[in-house]
Amino acid sequence: MITFVGAGPGAPDLITVRGLRLLQEADLIIYAGSLVNPALLEYAKKGAEIHDSAAMTLEEITELMIRADAQGRNVVRLHTGEPSLYGAVREQMDVLDAHGIPYNSCPGVSACFGAAADANLEYTLPGITQTLIITRLEGRTAVPEKEQMALLASHRASMAIYLSTGMLEKLSAELMRGGLEPETPALLVYKATWPEEKQVFCTVGMLAGAGEENSITKTAVVLVGDAVGYPAHERSKLYDPAFETGFRSAKKTDTDLTDTDR
């Protein structure tokens, strides 16, 4: 069986329990060496065949998979973070489909969630935003017209921006062209959850300068939006005593009580 496994953002213990088990059982491991923490390979069983895909082509990767499957071997294709986000997994699955080879996937923790955890952020604050936009700035890979950065920024939702750290000046300009003020909170997170992680709080207008000053040019996620700045926000309904749920009846608070109640 071939399984696409999310390795998580960096820390070895952020791989899922299922992903760890699959890694331990694999006869062949093809890992994205440019981003996956090599410490995860220590979980491989003795005798497992291991390949770094950083210098490989799609054809070379899938040839290994097809051959191993024909031999009845368990294969783990180990991707950084969550494979469904910028993982280029669908094109590998297309090749396997063409050969009638079954496969499945095991999700992982993406960098924007590892970064939020380390910064103690909540992207969806009541009264501020209830939306997280995960996107990238257009570079060598085109972005659909309706997903241009300025248009997405106009929604004023929380944003996690991948693969754009080498273009921070352009990113800043596009975010402001979309209506974000230069003072809008931003956070640069280099190698989220790795030992060498670096967090730099700044603003949308200061992104390029913050990146240059801290030598952050790649392997970082850019978090943008009012929620990044820990703003005053509304209390959620979930734990509001006056809010009735399927598990809890509404309770009167001091402001609800009448003189008779008191």
C-alpha cells in the first residue's frame, strides 16, 4: 500500500500517531528532504529503503512507488506539513491512478497551525473575523485571477501566506493595495516548531524590513490580520452562560436577574 503522510511542520513529535505507525511499518520511505525534519527518519524500521525526493522528478518518484507496489512493499511518501496544502500530491496520485495502484492519505499539521500554537494565536476571534485564508503570492506558479492577493486582502480576514517570504516587499504592497492599513498586525514565523524557529511581530507596512533585518528569506509563513495583534474581541457564544446549547441550558447572569430573583 502507498500512503501519503503529513510529517507536520517540523517538530518530530507533531507527526500524528497514525503517521508515526505508518512510518515505522514502511519498507520504502520517500521524503521531501528540503523541508521534512530528518529526525523523523529515526523511526524507520531497520532495512527500510529511504530516498530524499529533493533532487528527484515526478517521474523518478512515481517509478519508485510503482516498483515497490509491484513487489508488495509498504510505501510512505512523507510530505512536510499537511500534504493537501502545496504538497504537489495530486499529480503523484494521477500517475498512480493511471497504473491502477491504490493509495491513501494521512493528514498532518500545517505550518500555519504550528505557528499559531507557538504564538498562542486564535485566527477566528468573535467580532474580528471568522475566516482564515490560506494562500500564496503569485510567483513562478500562477495564481487564479479571483485569488490575487489584493482581492483576498480586501476581505480583512486572517491570512496565512505561504511560499512568499522571498517577495515580502511585493507582498506588503499587494496587501495594502487590497485595503489593509500599513499598521495591520503581521507575524513572520521562520521554521515553525523547529528548534531554530524565529517569530518576528511587525506590521504589513514593515514586512520587508522585518524580513531583511532578521535574515528571513525562505521557509517561513506570514500571518496577517487584526487577530494576529491580540485585539479586544467579543466573548464567544460557546461558553456564554446565557447561551443555550444541546449540552447546557441557559443560565441567568447578574445582569439578567430582576429584583425578585435577587
